[in-house]
Amino acid sequence: MSNTSHHPVLVERSGHVGRLVLNRPDKSNALTFDDAQFLVERLHELEADDDIKVIILKGRGRSFCAGHDFDDVVRVFGLDCKGADGKPFRMSQRARLSFDKKLADEYMAFQYAEKPVIAQVQGSAVGFGMYLTELVDLVVCADDAKFSHAEQRLGFAGNTWHLNMQILTYGPKKVRELLLFGSQFDGKDAERLGLANISVPAADLEATTERWAEKVARNPRDAIVLGKAIHNMAIDSLGGSQQFMRGAVGHTLGTGLSFEEDEFNFFRERRDKGTKAAYQNRDATYERETL
């Protein structure tokens, strides 16, 4: 058997429970785009395993998932690239849209998974990690987990992939707040807001998640899959799949924004001052009380 310990996602099975374990603890489980594709492939692997009734999605180490690996974001979208003339190079909209459609398919895979997926969340769930929690069936989190759409502070301000699901989860007013501010909330607030089904002390997180998975697995196989199919059809009647088509176009437009000179531009800050300073200045811009 080949050694899989270096893989970005590990697959575990016991009884009727499958587990997808994000395996980049040194990066707080931030995934490259290739890693995210690998994750979806492993999800499909467990969907196809007839012994598996329910899937737990979790992360090794201190955090669930800190989003997409930003170095990979910069590489894929050519944010640091220069053309033959030495001037900054920008990926064409058509190339970005083609790539964003693939991302949309990966996000849809979790919303439309054939079997229930439970996210077990500790530490940070940011950006892509936050998307996963919003798209899976159930969320069990630690009281001190930290959730945020900090990626919105890059200049998206509500331009996101799955707005319909967010509105259904939080309500329209709260969604506007979360996406305009990119602010952080903890596990207890996640339960109060309807993102998490239950928030528990960190020491109880794994046992609680396993207990929930075992309870889901008590249902018959056919009932689990058909129940999820009916759920997906209901979500579709509320724009469940259409949101991802809109989200792909929105992300393409959002990654090509123009900024005025007096507006905070994360990528300009990163170029001039480095990544760490850019993140610090981004958060300071959004968190100060007055302009």
C-alpha cells in the first residue's frame, strides 16, 4: 500500500462513517487549487463507497481550513506576473471565467453531495473553509472556533459564490453585514446565527461529531440518499444551482476590479509592503471605528 501521509487530504473509513481530513496543518489547512480538486475527488470516492453512509470533513492541527493558499491564488490569477514589455500582466476575463467555472463545480460538489457531510470545525474557518461550512449538511464546531469571510476584504463586498445559501442561513440583513465587514465570529455565535448545528467545548468536539455521524448512519442507505436528493431539489427550487453560475461570473468580475487611488488595494499593498503588512493594513482599514 502506498504512503498517503503526504497527500493534502486523507481518507479514513470506519464502519459506515467516512472521513475527509485536510492535511496541511503547517498552513492551517489552506489548500491550493489542485488540493481543492483532490478534495472533491476524494469526496466522490466516498460517495461511491456503498459501505459509507455519512462523511465527516475535518482538518488536522489547530484549524479546520484557512481558505485557499494565497500564494497559489497569486500564481493562478497572475497577480504578480509581467508581460514581455515588463508591465503588469492581467489574466483575460475569458481565462478567469473558464477557471472560475471549475471552482464553481467544486463548491457545488459539497452542496449536492449524495450523502450527508458533517463539518467538524476547530480553529479558523476562513474563505474557502467558510464556504465549506456553509455548503455541507451539518456543522459541529468548537466554542472558540473562528469563522469569517475575510476574503471579502480584498474588495468583493458581497460578491460571493453561494449567496442564496447564505441568505437562507443568516437572513438578508445579516448576510450584508457579514460580507460588507468581513468580520469574525466564534462558534457560539455560529450556532446562534444558524451556521452551526451545535457548538461545544473544544475538548468535546471530536466525540460530538462522531456521535452525530453515528446517529445519521442509523438511517437506511436508500433513505439517506433519497432524502438528500429531495433536499437538493428543494434547494434548487430556491436558486441553489443558479447561484453558482452567477457566482462564477461575479468572481471573474470581482478579480478584475479597478481601485481609485484613495481606496485600499490589498494587491498594491502586498506589492509595495509585503504580504504580512498587507494583511495587517487590510484588517486595520476595516476594523477602525472612524475614517
